[in-house]
Amino acid sequence: HPTGVVTTEDIAAVFARLQTAYDRRDPAAIAANYAEDCIVDSPVAGVHSGKHAVERALRGIFAAFPDITLKPEELLIFNNRAVWIRKAEGTDAGGFIGLPPTGKPFTTSLIFFFTFDGHGKIIRERRIWDFTRLLLHFAGEAQPATEGRQLYREMVERAQRDHELKIAAEIQHALLPASQYVGKAFEVPATSVPCRAIGGDFFHYYHLPREV
């Protein structure tokens, strides 16, 4: 952009090109909208830089989901920033993050946060999407209408178990004597190290009668 100031119309044009490129599943055409020194933060690929890294990541996505489509939901543009909300649909036909393909269809929502430089190129992008729901969808272990409640219930139950185990560990630790006993002419060290939070072993020191 000659003036170094990107306009709302410039950004809207970028997203029109992105939508067309995503519809064609064309990694090179998508990456062409990114700056050479761009930074992209993805929940799966992590943080990577450069338009070539963007293209490589997209090729992996399209290989795993060859029929993936991004359906428009909302676009918000303010100054040199934008939020792009899309619904992704497709089939796990090529395998994902090293896992074998499941052949299962999926639907998930994606939120993209973009920052543009003065030339109308994407200089920074952060992606947010429901990675847990996607994996559960592939595993067939949750239904879309109930998985949120199930996950929340599991989290609460896990937190309660962890809390109870912590209390049990503190009680067990309080019942054990000091780890070292010092007699008149000897010392006896001992300890109890549970495999996890608590164990089933206890120890104690006893004074025996002299005649024993």
C-alpha cells in the first residue's frame, strides 16, 4: 500500500481472496496474502513464521481433510485488525497429527484473529478452535449436543478426586513419624514414598524391653 495505511476495503478484499482460495483448497493462493515475515499461532502447529510455513501447514490440513470447506459466519474489521469466524466441515480421510484416518465427518468452529501491515498483508494471525471437540468427534466418544456437559462433569469429578487424594496424602503424611530416629548409639532412617498421591505402607519406631 503506497501510503502505508491499510483501509477497511483493502482488508475486505483480502478476505474475499482468502475465501476463494479456501474454496479451491489452494495453499499457495492462501499464503500469497501473508507477509514474508508473518507469525502464525496455531493450536496444533504451534507458532511458526513466514508465508512458506503457512503454505506447508495448509498442505498438511488439506491432505488430512481433502474435502474441507470453510463456511462464512462473521467478519469484523477494525483499523488494521480483523476477526474472521468460520465453520469448518469435512472428512478425516488422510489422518490428523500422525493418527490414522477415521473416515468420519466433522464440524467445528474456527476463529481467526488477524493483524495487517501497511501493505495489506497479514503480518500476524492467531487461530482458535475447539480442538478437544474435534478429537472427540473423531473418536466417536461424544455427541455434539451433550459433549460440553460431559466434559464439564468429568472436569469437576476429576478436580474433586484430586482434592480428596490431596487430603488423604496429607493425613497419611501426618500419621507417619519423623523420617529419622536417633537412639543412644544408633540412628534409624526411614521414609514412605507412595507410587502416586497416597500409598498403603506405614512405618513406626518401637522401644523394646531390655530383656528382648
